[in-house]
Amino acid sequence: MSVRVPAAVLLGVIALLPAAVPGGVSLDGARSHWAFQAPKRVALSGEGHPVDELLAIRQNEKGLTLVPEASREVLLRRAWHVITGLQPEGGILAGALSERKGSLPDWSARIVDEALASPHFGERWARHWLDVARYADTKGYDFTAGRLFPFAFTYRDWVVRSLNQDLPYDEFLRRQVAADLMDVPVREQAALGFLTLGRRYLNKHDLIIADRIDVTFRSTMGLTMQCVRCHDHKSDPLTMADYYGLYGVFDSTEELPEGELPVISIPEDSPGYRKFRDELTARANAAHDYAAEKIKGYQRPSNPLKFDRKAALNKLNQTERGKYRGLLAKLDELEGSSEFAPARAMAVRDRATPREPVIFERGQLGNRGARVPRAFPAFFRDDPDRIFKRGSGRLELAQQLTRPGNPLTARVCANRVWMHVMGSPLVATPGDFGLQAQEPLHAALLDHLALHLMEHRWSIKALIRHIMASRAWRSSSVSDENLAGNDPENRYYARSNRQRKDLESWRDTTLQASGRLDRKLGGRPVKIHAAPFPGRRTIYGLIERQNTPSFFRIFDFPDTSQPVVKRVSTTTPNQALYLMNSPFLHGEARATAEATASHGGEKERILALYQRILLRRPSPEELVRARVFLGSTEQGVRQSAGAWSYGHGRFSRDSQRVDFKPLPHFTGKAWQGGPKLPDRETGWVHWSSQGGHPGHGDHAAILRWVAPRKATVRISGELSRPAGKGDAVRGLVVVGNEKVISEWTVKPGGKVETRLVLRVVAGQTVDFLVESTGDESWDGFQWAPVIMEEGGELPLAEAQAGFSGPALDRWPLLAQVLLLSNEFLYVD
């Protein structure tokens, strides 16, 4: 059935635009879709918790019986994981477990309230939302400006603060779409990072707008609006007229230039702040100097930091614009990285004159079709004739997304909250509530949760508290034979889901165990994946959109190019290899072991390690096994903790053999012969994460890798000799201690690609040697090979990322074993 939706007459354009319900779906069929109807209230007996009563309807139909409740120890750990992503601290743990008075539900409610009051709640639940908001600290492909969003962190910190303050969810959404148009303090404009922090798509304006439409509707209403850019939706009541009506809203909105972003906090005057201002002014003057050199009559501003960046760009040629943008990017880089820079909001504003949208036929920018009004999608309007009339229409859009009669927004939110609390969503497609989304098994429960959210001032904390007060949440995760056979996927929630820690909670609780966790809230991003591995919570790690480090990718960190409403969870060999060989984890194992060093005897120290990591005492059997493990662990067998060995020696061209000797001293940044260079025996030979230095003549610096299995591997890298003085260096790759596979000579200032394909067998050595061809002075080199297995997605070994210090001693090794245990990696 095709219907016609009234629209306003715009500049003489026809007042009616066709808005057929596409894909052969009738208008009545769309209206009858479960998700497009207002949530319904179900009459309950009141004899139990509403969540349990509603779950029992389906459980009884299936003949399922709830498993027993979990122990207090498990519930305490579970509550702190769900709410904060951390383990309960020692004082909280002891206090909660010593309190045995009262019923389990009352005790459970108290520990939930205590966790919800923690400032770390906002950090945990902000990360859930940042997945949906496709948050990143860099822009992706953008060759016209710096890669870094200088103030992305202010949006992240706004989300943390808003959740901690329990800002009503409807207001939380409105501010992210239209804070600049609302009567709120200027610092709330940080919320607009929701719109501005997406991919830059090489600055293609139509694709940036498409991204903003997608994130707005997928995050709030669970609608796949990106499907309507080129044609009417195949299954949902969404048309191209709807899409381009929204396109007009965002096309009538512009980002503030980075030099005009609103200041939301100013640091106190200090030597550091004054030094920052001087450096910023110097960089701005460099840009003005260049503009004055290239543009006749260029007017320098009285304040070098306040100027229209576009004015000069419009007067420069293409080559000059590239240079000028590079100078401007240095301004942004300093403001984005300096702790003394005033914090700014990545904000937007309405254009002086709104742009009237037209349909782009087949989604092609130059193929302009009928004009459409700026408006909310027709099927979901409360008034068919309502179009946006105030400025861009963003504030009206925000109000329509959160109006009480919108059937989707509360449902979508309730489904996500349930998913994060209980471990699986009620609606299997949390990012798509359209006609293809199956009605959930527990539809009445989802409606109840949506109504509870709206009736409790859209409080996320109240909804979490309500779910966690249920008997279902307190259930054990241990399944019996009946449940395993009749409900293997736990769709009926007769038991709890056993949840594995995600990247953030695993890393943060590891830092807790070692005592290195930095609990400071907010601030600029840091490179948590690189040495010296800062102790900040994982949410504060620098998120690089285009070059996501393998640390994040290995552990299922979401794709930041699009909204991710539900993470995938994988178990792969690369995860195990990282956990066993990671310099980060080795450092935490050492710190954890060191924290227990003051506990007298062997037994007391084992007890302390178990309590610190697993929050419990070991059983008598575990204590015996730990003692046997400590007694059987050999010392000094391996040089390094990672996949590489760092040495020196010579390659005999007569015997075709490598004389490899491990370098004995690790400085924290490099392996070398002794504490100072040159060493009496090994001279200048050393290896760092990026390269090193050979000794005299054929006295080589050697990097060794041992193949873990039979495979075909691809080796990539670049051998460079940065200094322009001295002699050439010679690089060799020797396999199996008997055959030179390849050899390169690199002159001063030169470089060469070192790409190879090899067949290796388990236990076979691959040596990377660098020799001097004369005097070793100035022979420092850079070489960080990467070894990939043929067909593999992640490296077997990376010389730079996998650079590591000494292998673990027996106590850190025991700490590592506990940190790698399923008991630590899973919540219960």
C-alpha cells in the first residue's frame, strides 16, 4: 500500500511528496510491528520482583527451574564488574563479606548501591556508550589537517561526568544533538562531540553527514538510516525523503573551526601554562610569517592566536595551502597534547541561513532530485504535518528523538542496559529494531523495563538498580543438566551468564592487582599500549581510528568507523600469545609479585598473591601445587620475556654458522653488554625496540627469532642507516644457523626494504644480523622486522611492539599464572 504524507510548500514546490512504505510492507503491517507500538504494561501479581515474574512466564512454559543463588563472594565481584569494571577493593571486600546479617536480597541491594555511588561507574558505562558513539581520538584519513582531534577527550569526559551525575537519559541524548541550542552552561557543548568525532572521509561533506545521521538514529532508535541514502528502505517504513529531510538538518549545521572552539575550562596561571602560551604563540606566528611571505598585503592580527584560518587558505595555491595547513596542524597538535592547554568543546553551530535539502537520486551528490523539507521521518512523527522550522532543526530533532510517544528510544536503551548487566540482549539485534528484528522472547519484560526507565526520570542508575535487585541477577552461573539441554543459550535466564572480562576490565583489574592503577578521572588520552605502559584506566587510552594498535584489535576492541552496539567476543591463539609474552603483562606480574615480597615465608606470600589477584585464599591443594611450581621453576633459562632474543656475535662465511651470544644487560630501554657504552667486551653493540648498533668490523648485533611451528612466513621491515657520516652497514638474514637467505648493504643516510618469504619448521632460528663494513663510528641503524604467517591476520612477532626485557623470575611467573587463569579472566 502506498500512502502520501503531507509536507509544507517550499518555494513553490509541490506540497505532497510520495512516501510509500517500501519493500511490499503495508502501512498497517509496519504499524503492527512490535517495536513500533507503545510499550504495554502487563498486570503482575506483586508476589515477586517484576523482572522475575515476567521471566517466569516463559520459564514455566519451557518447564525450567531457576538455579540456586550465587554466593556472596561471587555476587560482590559480579556487581563491581558490571557497575565499575573493577574488582572490589580490599576494605570493601572485607566489609561486605563480614556483614552476614539480613537477607541476601537486602545485602545485595546495599553492595549495588555502593558500587553505583563509585565515580568509576561513569568510566565503565561511558565506555559502553563510546562504542555506540564511534569515539576515537584521531580522524582517520584526512590529509588537509592534523590527524588528532585535539579535544576529543572533552566529549569522553562529558559522558563520564554525565553518567556519574545520572543525567536523565533523554536529556543526555538531547545535549549530544543540540547542546549549543539549549539553555545549558557552555561546558555542556562538549556533548556535541557525539556529532563531530566521526570519520572524516577525506572531508567529503555528504559522507560526514551520512555518518551523523547513522550514529544519531542507530544509537537512539535502533534504525538503519544508512540504508535509505540511495533508495527507499527495503523492509522499514523509511524513505529517501525521510533521509534527505534529515540531511538538510545536518547540512544546515557547521563545525566550529578549531581556532574558535568554545573554551570550557582554563588552567590556572603557572610556569607550565605560560610556557604553553609562548610556544602556541610562536607556532601561530610561524603560520602568519608564511602567509605574509606568500600573500601580498597580508594583515597580521593584533592577537596572533585569534584569526580566521580560512582567509589565508583562500588566497594560497594548492601547494602553499598544504604547507600552511601543516603549520596550522602544529597549533592543534600542541593544544591537543599539552596538559596546560585550555580544554575546548568539539562543537557545532547552525549556519546563518539553513540549507533546503533535495533528494540525491541514487545517493549521488550531483544528481539532484525533488526538494524535501527538514523533518523527522514521516512514519514516526506525532503530527504528519510537522516539519522543522527553527534554524537547522537540530533542537527539534533532539526533542522528537526523546518525546514520550516515541516507541523506540526507551526500548533501545533498556535493551542495551539489560545486555550490559545480564550479559546478553533481549532483542538479538540491539542496533536494529526495524521490521526484520524478531520480537523478543521476553517482549513483556522489555516493555516493563522501558516504562520503568521513563517513569523514573530516565535514570540509567535506577534501571540498573532495578535489574540487579532481581532474583535472576543473583542466580548462579552454574548450569545443571536440564538447563544445558533445554536452554543451552540461556535465552530464558534460568541461570546467570558467565561473562568474560572485556579488554578494559581485564587490563584495569590487572593494574589493580599490581597496585599500579591510576584512579584519576578524565584528562587527555595516553598511549597505554606502549612502554612505559601508563597506569591510567583503559578508557583513557589513545584511540587511533586508522591505525588501531594490535593490542586493541587482538582483544575485540570495536571498529571506530561506525556505531558498535554489541561487541564481538572471540577466543584466539593470538590472545594467549599476547598474554604470555606481553611486556605489559610481564611488568604487571613483576609489580604484583613485588607487592607481596614483604610477606615472610613462602606460604604467606602464596596466600597474599591469591588474595591480591583472585580475592580469596587458595585451597590446600592449590597451596601444594603453588609450592611445587615455585620449586620446579628454573632460573635464567630464557634471556627475554618475549618472542625475540637480543645478542651479538659473528657470522662465519666459511662454516656458514652464526656465533650467537646473548647480551647480558637490560637498561629498561635496550639490551647491551653492560651498564654503560661502550662496554669493555662488546663495545657499542646494543639492541632497542627500533634497532641498535653493531660492534667493530664483523662483530654483529644479532636479533634472533625461533619459529614456534612449521609455516610459511613473510618478513617485512626497513633497514636504515640514519647518520650521514661513517661507513655502510651490512644486514643479513640467516636461517637455521646455516644459510644466508638475503644480504643488504646500506650506505650512510640510506635505507632498504627487507622483504622475504621463508619456509620454517618448529624450533628453527631466524637471525637478523647487522655488521659494520669498517669503522663502527656512526653505525647506528634502525631495523624492526615484522613476521607474519602466510594467511594470518596478526603478526607472529613484531620487533618494535614485541620488544621486551628479561624473562620472569619464579614469583612473577606464579603471579602471571594466576593473572592468566580463567578465574581471573572471567567474572564468575
